[in-house]
Amino acid sequence: MGSLGLKPIDTKTKMGVIEPEYEPASPATRLFHTESLNCNIIAILGCTTKINCDVIKKGLESTLLNHPRFSSILVVDEKNGKRKWVKTRVNVDDHIVCPDLDPDMDSPDEFLENYSSNLTTIPLDMTKPLWEVHILNIKTSEANGIGILKLHHSVGDGVSIMSLILACTRKASDPQALPTIPSIAKKEKNKSGFFRRFCYYVWFLCMLFWNTIVDAILFLATIWFLKDTETPMKGGDGVMHSRKRLVHRTISLDDIKIVKKALNLTINDVMMGMAQAGFSRYLNRRYGKKNGSGSSKTNNLPKNIRLRGSIVFNIRPSTGLKVLAEMMEKKSMAKWGNEIGYVLTRFPIRLLDNPLDYIRQAKTNIDKKKVSLESRFTFRAAKLLQEIIGTDMAAKLTSRVLYHTTLLISNMVGPQEEITFFGHKLVFCAPTVFGVPQAVTVHFQSYCNKMTISLAVDPQVIPDPYQLCDDLQDSLQMFKEAVTKQDTKRK
């Protein structure tokens, strides 16, 4: 147990003893370097053209290598045993992999899936900065060139990493301009009278206090005994160390917006409804096969299934693409790292007569989480536990919480227009994470008028991930047809 392959600081040179430039490792960094929570991030980028390796190398040298996390190694101080990020010289050739591939190979999509899956079994070299880029110039069904960024989760959280990637991109229509990221609409100020505003704020604070207490109790109960039902989607012991199969499906963001507008909800509400409906349809099919029923329309689901998702919340304000771009240009030290909390959300598993009820149920659950400090509680609790019982035990407890749930789910808002990555126009971006003690990880990534659903699954648990993609996609189509019928009846 303990640190994974970290090497001690070497302060001796031919000129004598020097003090290297370093930064203390954050609590999250220490957690992600334990055997219980050794996580990595992979982002698969599809391009419209073949990728020029030399152009990518030069681009990374002028941007990403200026970022402190991408030019530092994690080491252990021999004197006090504390972990630190230490600046080092980076040879970009040590981090770029450009295999010589047959552009006319059979089944390039299968090759990409096998290649990315294999990356989940190969640990990063701890003697170098913890990132690498693989460039595959193969023509898949979606792209003419594939770039795969793999990095250790200790380098940063998903929001930070995706923001940093986007800060390296430019608009396809304007090579000098950063992408445009949709901003969160600000709520209108409450213009009602003083008494009504006072009552609202009292009610809000009471709900915030109550929901936080309930969520904190359920979170603590999950550490000790509260487990999800053993469904065909639930992983078992050792799932965090198994080879993962990475698949993705791109769907229409415009279709999501149609449903969103018809119900006057948010895109996130619709996506969470898709997840609930998709999981229900998938499990119903799996239980049907188990019970010998060939029909997916028959209700084969057991009653009272507890299936929860660990939803990742970014608890700090966004750094902003402009700040990140300037940080890489000027080598500044903008705030960085992992500041994420986990929220446990239940997905009711059942077949509903009205498809739109999936979205309404999901909205009800998510709205409760919005009036709760659960994400901040879990973040602060992890830091406090490290101080009290040590990093290894804190990692075990964090891993235990995730293990007692069924899946990890997150989403990221992408640019509204087409973008280029060092001159290469992107078709899609499919990020995900592996190394967590769950058999299913779901990530939603928007880009232009598309939404990419990325899955990282244990094939021993989910042998048919494309069927799960189908069920998620079909759920959206089911919602779209329902709102269309609803509008027709109104007219």
C-alpha cells in the first residue's frame, strides 16, 4: 500500500547540492496515488484529417509543457516522506507515441477500441511527467485521425483537464480566437416584496440544512453498510484493476434541446432522464435474458432495485479558457489541481408508461442535490480524514463509497462551434476515467450540435456496451416522440 512508484527527490548535481523548484502535493494528489484510488483520465479526440505528429509536438512544446503539472514529476522527499511536485526538463518525444499503422487496415474502429482498451492496463511512467499522447492515423467511421490523451488523475480533475485541452484549441472560423463555451444562465432577481423574499430565503436555508444533513447521513451509511443492489451492472471485487473497454456514441444535441424546450427544463435534466431510462431498459433486457424472456417490452425488473450513481461536481469557480491559455503562454501559476466532490444520486429502475416521467423524476432528484452542500461535504471530509487517519485509510474509505454504488457519471459543456487542435479540426471528443471501483463510467461531452456519450466498462460485467449506448440513444428518441405527440395534442 502507500505511494505507487514515486521516486525520492534527487537534489545532487555535479555542481553540488541544489534546491529544486517544487510545490507540495495537494490532498487529492495524495489520494490519487494510493493503491485504493489510482485513477487515470483518457480523452479520445477525432479529427477530420490525418494528424501531423511534428505539428502536434511543436504545439505542445509551446503550450502544454509550460503548464506546471505537465512539466513536473511527483516525488517523495527522503527527509520527511512528503510528496511534492518537482519541476523537470521535459523531452516531448518521450510523451508522444506515433505508431506506424496501415491506413488501409481492416476494422479500424475495432483497432481503436482495442488500442484504447490496452492503454487502461499500462501504468504511466512515474519517472516522467504523468501524461502521454498517442496519435493514430487511421480512418475510422467518424474521423480520419485519432489523438488519445492519457494522464494521471492527480494532474487535475476532469473539468480542469478538459478546460486546459480547450485552451489549446482555437475556433475553426477564427484561428486566433478561443472557443466559446456556453455560460450558465443567471437567475432573475426575486422582485417580490420584502416579506415574500424573507420567507423564501428562510425556506431555502432550511431546505439546504435539511438536505445536507440527510445526504451526509446517507453518505456515511454508504461507507459502512448501504450498498447498491447486485444487478448485472454492479461490479465486484478487483473491478478497479480490470481492463476497461472504451466505447462512445455521438447523438444530436439539437434533439436534446427539443425535449428541453418542450418541458422547460435544462439539458442536464434531459441527460439524467436519459440515463435513468437507458439503465432501466438495459437492465430489463439483461434480467429478461437471465429469466428466459426474449422480449424487452415485458417487465422483467425485480422490485426495489437500489442503483446509485456517484456524480462528480466541480466545487470551484471555472478558471476560464482565457486564463488557462495565458497561463501556458506566460508560465503563470493560476489556481490548479483537483477540487471535486461526489454526490450520490439514486436512479429509480423501472419501466414507466409515460417516457417523460423519467425526466421529471431525474429533475426532482437533481433539484434536491442543488439545494444541498453534499459535494462540499464530501470534499472537505476527504481532506479531514487524511489529516486524522492518513492518506491510505482515507483513500480506502473513499474507494469504499464508490464501490458501494453502481456507476460514476459526469458531464462537461463543450464549445458551441467547430474548433481546431493545433490546426486539426475536431469531429468529437470522448473523455472518460478508469481505475475507479465501479464497472461502469458514463461521461456526457457536448460539442457544437452534438453530444458524445463515453462509456468505460468492465467487459466481464457489461459484455455488450454498444447495447447500453443503444438504450441511452433510444431513450432520447423516445422522449422526442413523446414531446412531439404532446405538442400535437395541444394543437
